[in-house]
Amino acid sequence: MASEAKSTIGSFREVVQDLLVPELKALKVSMDSMRSEMNLSLGSLSKEMQLRDEMNAHALRSLSEKLDFAIDIRERLASLEARMPRQ
């Protein structure tokens, strides 16, 4: 009886291993593939964000330069207006 139980348990173990091991391996391959895709997506997203940050920084520098120019012109205009005789 004990040998029958051992052989039944052994047979059950073989069936489970035959069914589950290939499925587990396929799952692992699928997860590895998904992980690789996610890493690629994150990498491209990171590059895109960096590019947008650089574009925003450039736009801010340009805006700052224009504002400085406008302030300079305003100061010059105020100086010229101060020199003009009042009518």
C-alpha cells in the first residue's frame, strides 16, 4: 500500500511537472519580454522628456532675452522723454 501511495504521488508529481513547468517557463519568457518592452518605452519617454526640457529652457532663455531688450528700450525711451522739453 505504501509503495502504491508513493507511485501514485510520483505519478501525480510527474503530471504536475509536465503540465506546469512548460507553462511557468512560457510565463517567465513573457514577463521578460514585457520587462524589455517597458524598459525601451521608459527609455524613449525619458529621452522625449529631456528634449522637451531642453526646448523649454531654450524658450525661457529667449523670452528672458526679449524681456531684457524690452526693458532696455523702455529705459532709453524714458530717458529720451525726460530730455524732451515740455510743451
